[in-house]
Amino acid sequence: MSTKPSDQIVQSFRTASRAYSDASILMHEAIARKAGLSGTDHKYLGLIMEKKELSAGELAELTGLTTGAVTGLIDRLEKKKLVKRQYDKSDRRKVLIVPNTPNALRMLEPLFINLQQQTTALVNSFTEDEIAIIERYFTGAVKVMQGITESMNE
């Protein structure tokens, strides 16, 4: 039977989680600067790459950005040849945003090599059971944050 963690343990965990979040933001800002991007443009490029293709409207809905801000984002990424606008084959009025994955990877991969090596070594220092617990936390935390984001973007 598991017991509820003490308030001190919960607070310590929140402090560590906040430090992780802050370090992540600062690291991604540094990576983005090295790549010649803003931190938000870098993260949204990653989102576009993950989705493979999406319309400007879908990107606005997903991010909560205005359509004008999305247009500016797409313009900046397109100017750097990291995305391209492409007409939807089934509806020529609809424009899809498609990542130029080879260009993006060529720019970003060298900046992530050290991070990937170090995080792989860190993950390999845990047992499979510990990794499952950490993954359960991250998966749950992502769901919580997505719910908060959705409610704020309504």
C-alpha cells in the first residue's frame, strides 16, 4: 500500500520540476539563438515537424496564436527555408505548412548532439522500473498542461 508523500516531499519535487522547466526554456533559447531563431520560432518549428503538415488555421488553433502571428511565424521560417507553403491537393484554396525537414535537421542536429549524448547517459543510469515511473510522471504532466493550455485558449 502506497502512502501519500509529505508536503515537504511534494514541495521539493515542485522545486525540482520548476528548475527543470526553467533550464529547458533557457537551453532551448540558447539553441535557438545559435540556429538564428527565436525560442518560440524554434519550438513551433519542432511542432510543425512533428505534425508533418498542417494549415495555418490548424497551427493557430493548436498554439493559441492569432492568425496574424501565425502568418509572421510562417514567413520567418519560410525565409530561412525551414518550411514551405503548399496548396492542398484536394482543396487549392487551403494552404498547408510543410516542414523542410532536411534543412531543419541540418541546422538543428549539430546543436542537439551533446544534449542527446548526455541525456542518453542519464537515462541509462536508471533501471527500467525507474524509467517507467519517470515516464508516467511526464505523460501525466503533459496531459495536465495540455488541459490547462486548452482551457486558456478557449
